[in-house]
Amino acid sequence: MSKRLEEFIKMNREEFDDLEPSADLWARIEMHLPSQETEPKKREAKTFSLGFVLRVAATVIVVMGISFIFYVRNEKRGTIDLAAINPVYAQQQIQYTSQIETKRTELKSIAKSDPQLYKEFTDEIAQMESTYKDMNNDLATSPNQERVLRAMIRNLEIQTQVLNQQLKVVEQMNNMKKEQKDDVKNI
């Protein structure tokens, strides 16, 4: 049907073109159009009432407060109370951790005199500490937390023993150096 309509329009085109709008029609249309000489309207500055600003501020504070509470709760969940699992192990964990820190501080004394040896010593301890951290992460989800805690304490014991051995090596090295200096002086 549309093809027939197109053909009809093409054949009778001249008959459609004979009517033109009157000149005063365009004048009436132009009267209703806005004049181009006038300046464009300026946008008015938006103002907010004090009540609106206070409501927005209160909403922001409430959202931040709720977010902070969730954050604190999640942090507490991540930390496990070792004393609740086994108070003896918790005490041992504290004791070994403090010993390890003390011995590591002592071990830092060789960092300047023998950096290669210090690096080897710290690499060994870092591996054990990494294992300890993995166990600590597994502690929260473990069905047998006491067993994992026992393994953590054993790891700390081994770290302490290794640090003691490392400090003995350092002490022996220092004694050998001192003896060599004394021998040189005696000659």
C-alpha cells in the first residue's frame, strides 16, 4: 500500500505544490517566537536552606558512625583471644615473642660488621615468622584451635632456639676476632 501511495504522490506532485502559505502567516509565527535581540536568561544561583544542610550533615555523620562500628567489629573478629583457647599457651606466646624481639635486637649488632651473615640469619627467621603468621591466620577458621596454637608456640620455641644459636655463632666469631687481635699484639 505504501508503494501505491508513493506513486500517487509522484504523479500528482504538481498539484500539491500549487498551494503556498500566505505572507501574513509567517508574520504571525514570528510574533510568537522569542526575539533574538534579548539577552539569554541568566541562571539563578541555587541556595540551600540551613535545615537542608543540617539534614545532609546528620546523614553523613550517621553513615560514618555505622561504618566505623562495622569496621571495629570486623577488626575484633579477626583477632582471636589466645587466653580463651588456652591461658598457658597464651602466656608462653607472650614470653617467646618478647624473647624473640630481644634476641633480634641483639642480632642487629652484626648487621654493620658482617651484613652477609646478618642477611642469612634474618632470612631463616623470616621464613619461620612467615609460617607463624600463616598459622595465626588459620587459627580463626581452624576446628582444632588448641592444636594450631600449640604449633604456633612450637614455632616460637624453634625461632628462639635458632636465634640463640645465631647469637652463639656471633659470640664465637667475636671471640675469635678478639683472640686474633690479642695474638697480633703479642707478636
